[in-house]
Amino acid sequence: MAIKLFDSMSRETRELRPENPDGVFRFYNCGLTVYAAGHIGNFRTFVVNDVLRRLFELEFPGKVKHVRNITDVDDRTIAQARAEKRPLAEITRKWTELFHADCVALNCLPPHVEPTATGHIREQVDMIDVLMRKGNAYRTADGSVYFKISSFPDYGALSRIKERELKVTNSVFDADHKDDLGDFALWKAYKPEEDGDVRWPGPPSAAEGRPGWHIECSAMVKKHLGETIDLHTGGVDLLFPHHENEIAQSQCCNGTTFARHWYHSEHLLVESTKMSKSKGNYFTLGELVEKGYSPMALRYALLSGHPRKQLNFTLDSLHAADSALKALKRFSDGLGVPPKGQGEPPSTLFEPVFRALTDDLNTPGALGALFTLVNATDPAKAQPGDRAAFERVLYALGLDLGALGSPGASAGPPAAVESLAARRWESKRAKDFATADRLRAELAAAGWSMLDGKEGYRLEPLKKA
Ligand SMILES: [Zn+2]
């Protein structure tokens, strides 16, 4: 089962395989900026990447390293901390915890390493220092450091951006400081009126300040995956300038190919338009759960469109997803549970599903093939291995039928939910009601409600309204 995927750099669909000598498949996915709850457009990217991760786990068992970062210092996180008059770390911890709860609810496997930007200042400063010494970066009058685009002839290879467009796009920031309008910041000198107490010692000869956004991914990839990785992914909004800048930084610093393969998932539209708070079509997982929808229905709906095409999300699509999941649950119940100790190797019944998934991650094709087979198969007459084959499909798509909360579902809460609940109970007993309330909101986002008694508590899946 070779996994073929479109490569945004070569614009060809190419087979993925680990190419470093140790045989480990190195996979980096740009993560969330933790200044607010992730919206469902963010989660489209994370769910799509989770299916990729699961395919890699099946194809390269025990030989996958998945890294996804947390951006916990940038203009938006600092602005949010200042608006709330709270320390930056407190704000980013709160939104990181909610992000983790949302990922658990959506059944996304945790990355093997989840580095933070603030946890890698040293690595970023070191990389900027190398770029300055190699002549790819320069210090400006205020002590900031910029990347010199003219020093990297391959700049623009990923996005095919024309030089003129580049100057227009990048010129909005600090135009009067830079040698060239297209150059971008690697290090931003401290500005007391904007940065509050957020600052670190900079590279030699630069001022105190903080890293520019793009350098964190270059530094974390190098530290946790090495100089050349097999796959780098993100939402299409990151293709330019973020990924173009990552390539420039890493390849100038390391002198070798940064990523062998690039993959970008497309935008999510909601009710046919771009999501925005003012239009009232902006949703977080927590808001959908409050409306009575299950996280698993959202996961299914996010996979129902081709990841490289814009997907129009509607609340109706969640109803359709819910019905589809219930049909899968009925099929699963009909297959029954095989007696213990009699594990059969998976049959070939669901091969068409994997053919679609491994052909440029065609998730709607895979779901279509799955339903064709489920509709044509009488579970009572299933062959040996069909149950195992069905479980393998559910694993690849990350569909947890036990998380539907339907009557008779025997699965208890996931471990991360149990741990949130335990922490909330302890906070409540310690009379830290603010923390307890926040953890209750995280539990709700994960699809669980906590019923408190005198001596203990009970967890129940949130029912649909
Ligand atoms: Zn990144």
C-alpha cells in the first residue's frame, strides 16, 4: 500500500517513504497559535493531518516521528495577554489546554513531540546567528534582524510568487527599517509599548526582543527531526509567506534540502463564505458541542470533502455525518465482537477504502467506498477477518464509534477526559472555582459533562439537544 500524495513544491502526486538511513518517516505539521480557541477551519487541517499520521503508522509501523509545534509567542498572543492584563504564559497555557482537549475529543493522535516557541528561544537565536554570519541576515538600526531575500536565489519556489507581489505583500511591516521591502523579520527588537514584559536576550549584536514567527518552525524541525524531513504540512494559508520563509531560513542555515515533500490542505468555508465572527458563521468545537453536535460528527464532516479542495461546512452536514456514524455503529454491532484469543488477520473486504486514502488522501472517496461496502454486506454473514478489516478502516479514519454517546455504547471516557475531570474535582475541593469552571468548559468541548455529588463525580457524554 504505497501512500501517494500531492506535493505542493513539484506539483506532482508522489509516493511518500522514509528516506533517511534510519528508516524513520519524519513528519512536521505547523500547529496552533494559542491566543484563542482553535476554530473548525484550524481543525480541518489537524483532522486531515491525523488521517495522514494514521496511514503512516499503518505503513511504517514503529517508524514514524510526528512533530507539531505550539506558537506561544507572537503579535497575537502578546496582544491577548496585554488585553487581559495577565502573564503571556498564563494565557497560552489556558488555550493550549483547550486545544489538547479539542484534539482528544476529535480523536486526533497526539504528536510524538509538541515543542513550543518559548521553549526553543536558544535554538532560534542560534539559527539567526548562523544566518547573520553566513550573510543571509542583517541587523537594522533598532537591533532587529531581517532575512535578506536576495541572498537566497530559490526564494519563491514553493509559492511561485513574483518579486513585485512579494514587495507588496511583505512591505507592510517596518518598511523604513529594511534594506529591501521583501525581507522578513527573524528577530524583533523589544518595544515596551507593545511587548510588555515579553523579551529575551537576542543574537550577538542584536537587541533584546523576541523571535519573528517563521524562525520557530525552522529551529524546531532541526532540533527534533533533523536538517531534512520527509513531509512538511499545514493549511494552505501558511504556504506563503510562512513556509516559503521556513525553506529560506533552513536551507541557508543548513545548506541542504529542508523538506522532500510539501502538502497543504485547503480552506474551510462555512455556509459558503469565509468564517468571520461578524458574519456569525465562526465556530469552535465547544460551540458546536453546546449546540448538541458530537465531536465525532464534526470529524466525519471535515473528512467528507477532498482535503485539497475548499470544503463548504454547514450545520446540515453535521446531521448527515451523525446519521452516517450511526449506520456504521449498527454495522459494527452487527459484526459482533470476536471471541478473545481468536484474532483473525484482516480480510481484504475494505481494500477500496485504503485505495482511495492512499491515492492523494481522497477522504470523500474512502467514505463513499466504505458505505458502498457496508450497504452491500450483511454483517451477520461476515467472513473471518472482516471485523479486523473494519476496525482497521475505523483506525485509519480515526472514527471512534464508542464516542457517539448512543445508548448501549460501552466505551467509557478517554483517558484525557478522565484526567481533566480529576483535575477539576481537585480544583473544586481546593475552592479554586475559576480553574474548576475552566476545566468544566474543556470537558464540555471534549463532549462530556461532569455531574458532581458530595463524595465524588460521574462523567456522562453530552446528549444532543
Ligand atoms: Zn510553521
